[in-house]
Amino acid sequence: MRRYGKHTDEDDIRSRPNRKGNRPRTNIRPKHEDAAEGMVLTVDRGRLTCLVDGRIVMAMKARELGRKAAIVGDRVALVGDLSGQKDSLARIVRIEERSSVLRRTADDDDPYERVVVANADQLAIVTALADPEPRPRLIDRCLVAAYDAGLEPLLVLTKSDLASADKILELYGDLDIPYVVTSREELENGDAADRVREHLDGRVTAFVGHSGVGKTTLVNALVPEDRRRTTGHVNAVTGRGRHTTTSALALPLGDEEGWVIDTPGVRSFGLAHIDPSRVIHAFPELVPGTEGCPRACSHDEQDCALDAWVAEGHADPARLYSLRRLLATRERTEGD
């Protein structure tokens, strides 16, 4: 039987075609130095809508990316048809390094992470003061996730015409979180959008909140009219909103420099993916005080060095209280 070496130059060898009819597999991956830069605006059943040089381009993920998926907010490199014309399709060949990733899990005992958005630098937590009732525990969880992802939080309270914001503001006053209180009338006349927009200029802000709190209504007031999304209503019996927003969508602010990312309404915000030891990095003035802590200190025990650090005047006691409150939020399960 005739045998051939690996690198033969025989010209009488018949090359067998691939049974699947496609090209032979190779470990050599193209570099695509000429790929165009783009931003993922939304993802829908494997198709990604991207912004490339001011054009809306439909794309799919290249096979060489393997299981690595692009998410809303990702900066990507694309090749192929970048015209943006009807029925055209480009290919995402590279996902650039992310500056931040906001994640959540369905529950505290769910090991599966759900990536919400990439490359945001601010998290707007939208909460209604009534219809539906505010959920402080959900706010706490969003705060923990924001701090863990390195995002600055912004508290947006809606429907102040139905209930006072005093109780919620008192509850979160010690955390020193910027906030905006809005009413339905202010949403209609544009005052609410103007005050919220002051916190958004030049930033990428992800909006998160319970269904029915007016999150998408607020986002619609912030973006150009031709980019607005459909909104729903709150069920009068259950007090829950209908999920009219089913996928995250990045929208430009218009004349201002900045982006808002509208996300689907959530009914829980699990924190199974968060290591409690990372939460303290949201309190940089307390970090030096942990040098005297025992190994694996939870920062909420008798031997914790932070108590002495704060007592010596190195930090505000309210900040230590805030840290321990957020750590307690991470440890308990979602009860509502």
C-alpha cells in the first residue's frame, strides 16, 4: 500500500472533498486588520444590530469567536457588507476588551449569569413611588451589582404625584447617591427629561427597574422621537407591569454626547455571581482600614479593623454603615 508523508509534493494524489461540502477546517484564524469598528445596539435571535460609521448594520457572530457572545454596548470589529442596505449582513469577527460588564442572576442560588450590558459607566435605577409600590430590596441589589461592575449609580424616582419621595430618600441618604425625583406631569412637559439628562451627558447609562415603573417612558423622553419604544401599562390587580421591552437597546441622546441603554423590566435581581469581598472597593476611603482585618474578614464581625479605623476619624461612620448594609443585602435571599 502506497503511503505519503505529511508534506508530499506528489502530483498524483487525489484530494478528497469535504463530506459537508465546505472548506477544510484550519487552526489559523484571520486577523482582520481592516475590519471596521462598530457598537452593538441590540441583539435579537442571533442577529445583532450595530452602528458603524453612522450606519445601522445587521450582523452575525463569526464562527471563530466560538461561544463568546457579543452583548449590547460591546465595541466590535466587523467585516463583510457594511452598507446597511436591506438584506445585507456583516460579520462580527472581534469583540474588543470591555471596560465594564453589568451582570445579574435570576436568583441568589442560580449559578447562571445573565450579562445585561457592556461598557456602561452609570446605572440608572428607576423606581416608582407608587403603582407599583417601591421595592427597596431590589434597589439595594441593583446598587451592589453596580458597585461590583464599577458603575456609578443614579436613583430615579418616578410618579411623585402619587406618593412622597421622602421615605425613600431618607432610606438612601447615607449612601450619598445622586437622585432625580419626577412626576407624570413633568414627564409630559419635558421637565423630568431635562433634569435626568444633566446626569447623562457624555456617559453610557444603563436603565434598570421593575416592570411598570415608567423606565421606558422616561427613556423615550430622553431620545429622539424616531427612536422611541412602545410602552405598556400596570395591571390594576397585580400591580405588575407588562414586559413591553423584551430586549436591551442602546439609544443615542440626540444632540448631547451620550447613550442610554433601555433594559427589560426585572422582577428579581440575583447576586449569586458577586464575591462579597469586592463590594468594599466601592468605598475607597475604607479600603486602607482593612489592612488590620483578620483573614477572610466579612467586615461585619467583632475583629474587623474598620471599626477602629472609623473611630479614629479616618472615615465617616455612615460610610461603614452603608458598606455593611450592602453586604447584608448580598447575603440574604430575594423575598419579594
